[in-house]
Amino acid sequence: QVQLVESGGGWVQPGTSLRLSCALSGGTIDNNNMGWFRQAPGKDREFVAAISWSGTHTYYADSVKGRFTIARDIAKNTLFLEMNTLKPEDTAVYYCNVPLSLPQRPGPYWGQGTQVTVSS
């Protein structure tokens, strides 16, 4: 059974960085397109970033391009989201998802989410 467990969220000040992790079990990250989504209070869940099963293609929402980086550790079967220059509008619950239909259509499996709050 596929399971995703996110971690790494927290409260940070604007302009700082945070790294989210998503551990996958019941599958391998080098055999699946994977991605990150987020949901802010009162808003729909939105696409953030995705990476292809081969790791050779990455995709980003315009709002995070140049600030966020999606990456993975095959040995640890873990997906990451490196978030830099965080803004208050990045505040949301972040979810990882598998298997994506690239570039950004989510698959059926979601983690429980991790809260990111950006505030001074």
C-alpha cells in the first residue's frame, strides 16, 4: 500500500528558508512522477512543483519559480522541497502526491500534509 509522510514544516520569518521532506513507502520514487501541492486557508489546493520519474524534468508554479527547488534522494526514497526567500503568501499546508500525470495533474495518493507558516 502506498503511503506518503511529510515533515519539515513550521513557523518561519519572511525571507528565510525551509526544507520539506516526503517519505514514500509502497513504491519507489524513481518509478513515479511526484509532486508538491499546497492549500492555504479558504483556498483550493494548488500545484507547487513536480519532478519526473527519471528526475530529468522539473516543473514549478509561477509563484514559486526561482525560489523553490524540488529534489529527491533515491536511496532514502524521499522527495524534498527546498523553499527559499519565503513570503507570507507561501503560508499553507503542503502535501506531496504520487503518481502525477505531468506536469501537474495529481494522482490518488496524498500525505497527511505539513503546515508552513510564514510570518513576522
